[in-house]
Amino acid sequence: MQYKELYQFVIPELENNLPDNLIYHKVEHTKTVIENAVYIAEKEGISAEELLILKTAALLHDIGFLSTYSGHEVSGCDFARKNLPNFNYTPEQIEAICEMIMATKIPQNPKNKLSEILCDADVFYLGGDHFDHYSEKIFSELKINGFIKNKVEFNKMQIDFLNAHHFFTKTANEERNQNKQENKAKLETTNPNKKPKKNYSNENIQDFISVVFGVIIAAFALKSFLVPNQFFDGGVTGMSLLVHEVYHFNLAIVIVLLNLPLIIISYFTVGKRFAYKTFMSVVFLGLCLWQIPSVDITNDKLIVSIFGGAFLGIGVGLVMRAGAALDGIEVLALYTLKKTSFTITEIILGINIIIFGIAALKFGVETSLYSVLTYFAATRTIDYVVEGIQAFTGVTIISAKSEEIKNQLVNRLGRGITIYKGERGFLPGKFDVSSDCDIIYTVITRLEMRRLKNLIYDIDPEAFVFANTIKEASGGIIKSRKKH
């Protein structure tokens, strides 16, 4: 039996070809089972030849995951029968190995001593000190593959398994059974449906204050700078100002009515929470425009264009920081993006060119050009208020819990990710301490930034996260807008 050569053949296969939907059954699990099997075997006093057969079965017990998840034991036996003859295993040895692999299928059913050792080695963690760590990995894997829906269901599954399970070898019973019972008791006294309550009150209060001040400042900019001087802005606000000036409709009513269709669209393309907060913000803006009297602060066109745009940008930016919007132009751009090949920037630019073009025809080129300056001042101020977040933001995440974060980014947030292999550590005073890690990179919309941070810090409060601005992005799955 050429076990060493077989090991050098199998391990790279597992390292390179195991599917991404495996969180627990990775190559590290196989190596751990081999170590556990050798440890139990030495305690149980089996022969050298039996040890090689046992190690081979441990090496191949999860090889079937390369081709299938359900019924991987059968696929593992097929792999063994196909490849083991190339490493000088006899037919009798191969069948013994297959019998051991099949014994690990839940519920475990070992028929001989070696199968008992392998079965105990496979679930040795049940009575270990790191039960919670491995349990969390199994939960993530089962959820990804659709076997369970939530932690409550998984908790019940674990308790049922532990109640039915028993170790087969004397070594495992003596060394792991007591701790296994303690782990089971912890599960039985823990209600996973009762999650630690997060205090969102401060965050909600901050959002509320941000929206209130943002709306008031935006209304002030409109009623004190733009409206008295017949200046315009881009987006839905610019359309509303045009309708108000041309047809003399009430600006408060117009700005609410023009935003309503886009808020409805955002309910399906962005998310109901975003749509609800945006609706409340726009309605509040309408009330403020209705109640705040027009005050002609200055007639200097340069001051009006710059400071009117700046105040408007501050207001819109504060509302955006609260996870809402005062102008639905980006929602319209997102919706139009699905129907055309234009980028969001090109769509918004085209809409604004139409707005400022009509303004030039109706109110003169000079007014239109000053309005463009107003729009520029507003957009630059928005960028400053929301800390430079553009339509797309590249986010890099370094965490000791990268597997869980990758799982949530892909399956919950719906983002594509890229993984870089790196090392974390090298802290002052601990420069010689480091560990391998996966560095995660993803691209999100600016409206998703807060949700992304909450998701990451719920998993790992110590995660290192930094973002950078992306001017344009296309391809991949970034066009797939997930709900907020």
C-alpha cells in the first residue's frame, strides 16, 4: 500500500476542486479526521497494516464531495475502487476501505473495529472544546445547501443527533463522552431563536435627526435661493422646479407627485425599507416647502448658484446618510439601466441635459448655465457629506471569520466576491504573530454600505473594513440590485 503517494495525490485534489458550498467539509476536516483516527488507533492498539487501511479510509471518507453532496459516501467508494489499484491496494483492502467509508454515513453503522474508529474520528469534535466553532461551520454549510432554514431548525437537528449518537470505541467514550453531554446540555438550555437584542434606538434617532435636518436645509435652499431667482437643479428636483415655474403649480405638491412613481419603483428595485424612508422624507419635504415662506436672501446669481447648490447638497446628503433619498433620479437610472446598455452616469447626464436644455429655452441660457453651476455645487457637496461614496464602492474586508462573511456576502447580500490569499497579524509588539487569511473584495452600491457594515460586524466586530470609490463599474453581477 503506497499511502504516502496516495496522500500526495488526494490532498491537492481536495484543496483545488472541492466546491465552494462546503464550509465544514474542507480539506482541513479530512486532515483532522486522519489525525483523530491515528490517535484513537494508537490507544486501541491496532496493527500497522490496519493503521494504513484506516488512514486510507479517513483520507477518502469525504472524497465523494468532489462530485456530489448527497450520497457522497457512494461516490467516495467509486473513487476508491477506481484509483486505489494504482497505489498497490488489493481488492480485499479496497472493499474493507469502502465498508469503512459507508459506515460514516449518518446514522453511523460500523460493522468492525476499524469502522468504529473511523466513525468516532469523524465526529470527535462532539466531545471537544471547539464544539461551537465546528457547529457554526456545519450550520453555514447546511444552510447554503438548502438542508435547513435557520438556527432554530439546526439547533433541534443537533440535539436530536446528539441524543441518538454514541461513541463506539473505549477511547472516545472515556475521553469525549462527558464533554459531549455537556455540549448537548448547553444546546438544550440555549434558545437560538432568542438572539441578543441589538439596541437600534441610537441609530434610529440619528437617522431621524439626519432626515429632519436634511429636509429642512433642502427646503431652505429651494425657498430662499433657487425659487426666488428661478434657478434649477438636476434630477426630479429640477423637473419639479421647471413644472413650478412654467405652469405655476404648487412646488410642494409637484415634488411629491413626481417622486411617487420612482419611490414605487424603488420598492421593487432597491428595497421596501429604503422606499418607505424615502417616501416619508419626500412627504416631509413637501410639508416644509408648503409651510416655509419664500425669502429672497440675495439676487447675486453667483452666490445663489453656489450657496443654493451647497445647501441643497447638504440637505440631500444628510438624508442619504440616513439610508433614504430626496430625489428619485438614481432610482430612475437604475430602472432604465436594466432596459439599456447605458451606464447610470450616462442616464443621469442625459436626463439633466434635457432639464437644463428646457430651462435655457424658457428662461435664457444664462439662467441655465447658472443652474448647471448650482447642480455641480450640490453634487460636490453631497459627495462631501456622504464621505465620497459614489454609485459604486469597492470594499476590502480582512477578518478571522472570512468563511462566514463570504457566505453572507454571496448568499444574503447577493454580491460577487474576489478572494486574495494573504496574512493577517504583524501588530506592534507582536510582529512575529501572523496567520493565513482570505482577503475579501466586493463591489456594492453606496446605498448598500450601511447594510454591508452591519452584516460584517454582526459576524466579526474586529473585522478590518475599508472602502474606495469606483467611478464606473460594469460586468459581473453588480447590476443585480438587492433589496435594502
